[in-house]
Amino acid sequence: MFLVRRTIPGIDIVVDPCAGLLVIIVTILLCIGIEESAMVQSIMTLLNLSVLIFVIFGGTWVGYKNGWIGYRQLGGFMPFGINGMLGGAATLFFSYIGFDTVASTAEEVKCPQRDLPLGIGLALLSCSSLYMAVSAVIVGIVPYQLMDPDVPMSSAFSDNHMPWAMYIVAAGAVAALSTTLMGSLLPQPRILMAMSRDGLLPPVFQRLNKVTLIPVHSTVATGIVAATMACSMDVGQLSGMVSVGTLLAFTVVGVSILILRYVPPNDPHLSAVCIPAPVTLPPTPRHYFPVNSHMEQKMSSLPPHAKDYPHTPDLSFSSGASPQTLPGEDENSEAECITDSVREALVPREDELKLDSFQAHNVTLKNPLLSGGETNHEKLHDQTRRLVAALGIFGVCVGVILVSLATSSTSFPQWLQWIMEISGVPSLVAGTLVLLLMKQDEGRHKFGQAGGFHCPFVPLLPIASILINVYLLANLETLTWIRVSIWLGIGVLVYLFYGMNHSSLTKVHAENNGH
């Protein structure tokens, strides 16, 4: 039969046409529309939750019957130690890949400031609780070495004289695969669309269907690549690659938070070109602003250096008292008050106009009408602060990498592990202290929307996230890193030969340099 899993003779490559066909079906469903996909995913999620609840309660009943034989092993609760547990967690980290779907669909949410953090938090709490409960039950009713790695839950119930439960678990597995595929294929086309808007990919990836408003081209391209990989690679290889991608993405997010909070990049659309301010304003002809006789007398008393400035406009009235004149005041007293106030506001003092050759080409803060930026001292202080913050972030990254490699890798000699630990721990601690003691950059308010969700407990929470993710990455297999490196190399080539020349930031910088 065509859909049967088989091995290609001569090259020992296992192909699974059924997996590729399932990916294509899900891709077609995603091209139909977001509402239809959400409805199907809701039905599959409900079926999956029902099966998981059955596994938890049914497995608990089986565990009390057989005395939880899975926990009575010679090696104890964790026979492979903390490194074995974290290595398994790194391999299975792809189970959490669906949570980025919530963030990637922010443009399609009615109230993202409120719904995004709430949705991510509740989904993460619910799924983590179910994952832990199912794992605790399955491992308890059957020893881990006796499980079938391809169908662990079905074999666990079959070994405990409940073969009928295999069909229920199989239905839940199909539902879980469908929801996982939707959760994986839904955000990637949106990411490609955003990259295309920024000029990093060709414009074809940002085209939307006029009826469904779905990025069809991006969805089809993602589906073809995913179907090819699902058909030609086994579960172990795919799970490792997906876990690396997810952990790398979360690590980049943690580092990006530190950068945006402490050394945010300058907005190219707001970066103004320094234009020297004129020393004096051009004189305005007297006939533009006619003055009465009393104001002419007051103007004659102005200092000589103010003759080149515009005359004060006639704010008095031609006949009778002004509507603005208070009882007991006449027109001349009002004109005198207005003239004095305008003269104090618009005419600079003589000592402010005595500028040397350096100040003549720079903006001075003494005159509010001519002020246009920070002083040199403030700019120097900000540059120093940004440099120290950048060094702190660099120290955190270097320390995390050294500590993770020293504590997780067994291929390094012991003396090298000690050197990495001695170098990494002080670097990590020093970088963390620098960021804790520094004030965050005011430019961080330009990113995101006012009142939106912002990461709390900065910098401690991002640093903890980076440390955990990098440690899990260090526990993955070498072959997995080789496969991921090939994909990263392809991405670098796409950026070098297309994205670098067509990026929107490159165009903005070119326009600024042209002006």
C-alpha cells in the first residue's frame, strides 16, 4: 500500500507517506481560513483533552492495582541523574512549541494587550499540568525500560490487561498530531510574512488572499517543506531539530529583551540629521506688523541688539477699550503689559547672544526657541551608560555559555571544565549585577504599545530564561546540531544574497545618508 512506512533500498532512508499526506491536509485547511482552522482545532483539542483525562484517571486506577511498579526500580526515581532528566527535557521541549502561536497571531486578536498574556499564561499552565500528570501516571504503571518508544501510552495499558484502551489512546494520538501540526504550521507563515514586509524575503510571501486574508503563498511554502521533512525523517531526528529551533528562539527573545531595555537601537525613522541652528533670526519688515503710537514708543526703548528681531504685532484695538481690558485700565496700560511680556519672552538677553565660534553652530539650551537636543555632556553620559550595559549583556551571554558547557558536557577534560566554570561564573554574576544596578534606557518606551504587556522582573527573568535554554541546548546530540547548522547556513545565505540588500533598514539608512 502506498501509505505504508517503508525503507528505500540502497540508501537506508525511511519514508512515511502518511505523515506527509497529513501535513498536506492540514496545510489545505489552514489556507481555507483562520476561523475554520480554529473550529477544527477546537474540536481536536477537546478530543485530545478527553483522552488525556482518561489516561490520568484510568492510569491512576491501574497504578493502585499493581502497586505503582514503575517507581520500584533499582535506580530509584531518577536513574540517570539530573543530566539525564534535563537531556530528556531538552529532547521533548518541542512539546511547548505551540505557545508561540498565540504571539504570532497578535494582528488577528481584538485586544492583544489583554488577551495575549492571558492566553499564553493559561495555556502554559494547563498544558504543563497535563504533561506532568500524564508522565507521572504512565511511568508509574510500567517500568520505563519495558515501554514501546513508538506507542508508550498504548503499550502501558496493553501490558496491564487493558487492550481496549489502545483504541482510545490512538484516537487521542491522531487528535494530538492534528493540533500539533496546526500549532506548528499556523505561526510560521505569519513569521515569513513579517520578514517579507521588512524586506528580508521576496514580496510574494506577504501577499494575502483577498477573501480569507490568509498568507496563502507563505502557508503553501511552509507546508511543502514540512511535508517533505515529515516524509523523509524519523521522529527522533525531527524532535531534536524542532527542540533546537524552539530553544534558540526563546534564547534570542531573552537576549532581545535585555537589549531593548538597556541598549535599544535608535529608531531610523526618528533619527534626525543635525542641522546647525542660525545664530540670528531673519528680520521681518515693519509693515507686516503695524504698531500704534504707544507701542512704537515702547519699542524704541528696546536694547540695540534686538533691532534685528521681528516687531511685536499690534494687539491693541483701534477704538475704545479692549474687550480684554479690565475695569479701571485703559488701552495704553494693556499695550504696555503686552509689550513687556512679549519682549521678555521673545527678545533674548544680550549675554545670551555672546556666543563663541563653537556655540554659534550648536543648539544652546538658554533659548527655548532654539533648543533641539541633548547637550554634549548628556550624550557622552548616555554613550557611556550604553557601553557599560552592552558589556554587562555580553558578560551574561559569555558566562551562560561557559557554565552550560562546563556542567552538561562530558566530552571535555576535567581541567577544561574547571577553567570554563571559573571563568563563566564570575562573568555571569558580574554581568547580572551590572544590569541590576543600572537604570533602564528611556528609549525602551518606543517599542510596543502604551499599556501593553511588558516582561516583568528584568533583568533576572530574561537571564534565568537564557541560562535554562542554553543549558538544555548543550544537552542535545551532536548530530542534531549538525542538521540545525545546515539550516542556519541556508538562512545566512538567504540573508547575505537577498535580505541584506532589500532590508527596509538598509533603505532607510541609505536615504538618511543621501540627505
